[in-house]
Amino acid sequence: MDFATLFGMFAALGLIGYSILTGDGADTFLNVPSLVIVVGGTIGATFVCFPMKTVFGVIGVLRKTILPGGTDNTELITGLEALSKRARKEGLLSLQAAGESIDDEFYKKGLLLVVDGQEADTIETILGTEVGSIKARHTVGAELFKAMGTYAPAFGMIGTIIGLIQMLQTMNDPSSIGPSMAVALVTTFYGALLSNVVFLPLAVKLEYRSKVEVAQKNLILEGLLSIHAGDNPRILVQRLGSYVAPSARPAEQ
């Protein structure tokens, strides 16, 4: 589990909340109509941009930022090296049992293709298409949060304009101008807060997770092709070593 997402978000909100509570007029920042305008408007605009199924699938997308899943690249290289040694000693068919015990569907599919004796080009095409599909799905999730990050400040400004129009109707009472202006600006505050603390950071995290996962799938693909080609296990480790930091690369045996 990656706690960085939750920690960063709560830290930002906590520090902002602390600044508000230690100042004057903290209760001014709590305005339900303003919150309704920003949150409701942002959600509504998001439904206009994306299919309903995609928007409702946002919970599954959020899970990617907290529970990235997957195996460490170093462990993957070590596992692929062991499979390579086994294949050279006992043949590719000996890897079938190992394939059935793998949880990663991409890894399992690729290994079974190798065991079935498919051509290298066929394996690369099938798994390459799968990698492209994974990248496309992740891109949609990031674009959804980017859209929400764009619309939240816009609806904050709309709420502020509504508040200013309502304030101008009471200009005959100068004492009400200050409080009314404060309430009007709260809507802009909500929009900027949600955009820069929640939506846009989540979009960046999803893009990062996508790059990490795609790189890991390419590592698996290259390792399986190396096993298929009957490369020496040492060559396999050296080829895949570029996917991890030098200090984390498996020791050559």
C-alpha cells in the first residue's frame, strides 16, 4: 500500500485548515451553497465529458493511487531468471505449472503463449496490444481528474459571480458589503482547493502509476521473449537490469 497519496492530501488539507482556524472569521469558510455550486457543477460537467460508466468507475481509479499492486521489478527479474534456467534445463513445457500459479494475468498469458510454442512476433503483438490497452485505460482515468481539476475553479468563479450579483442588490446597506463579499469569495476558494489539492494531484499520480505499470509490463514482455529465444539467464538479467536502479539489480550468479 502506498500511503503517500493519503498523507499528502491530508497534510495539505490539515495545514490549510489550521491556518483558517487560527485566524479570524473561520466560520465564514463554511458555506453550504458555495460547496454545492462547486461540487455539483464539477460533477455535472464531468458527466457531460465522460460516459456514465467511466464516471462511476472513479472509485476503482482512485484505488490505483493507494493500492498500486504489482510485484517489485527486482523480484520479477529474479523470477524470470529462474524460469529461464528451468526452461534451458527441462524445456519450455516445464514452465506450464509455473504459469498456472502466477497471479498477474498479463504475466500468465505471456508465459502460456511461450509454453504453447507461439512465434516470438505473435507473442510480442498480443502482449504489446495488451500494454497499449492498459495505457489507454489509465489515460482515461487521469483525463477525468484533469477535467474535474479544470472545472472546479471555473464553477468556483461562477459561484463568486452569483454572490457578487446578490451583494450588489444590497448596496444600500454598506455594513453588509464586507460579509457578503467574503461569502462570495469562499466559492472561489473551494474551487481552487479541490482542484489543486485533490483533482490535479490525483491525475498526476495516476499518470505516474501508468508509466510504472507499463514499464513493468514491458519488462515482463522482454523477459518472456528472452526465455522464448533460449537466451542465457545471465544475458536475460543484464537485458532487464535497465528497468531497475543499479543498486537494486539482482546479483549475477
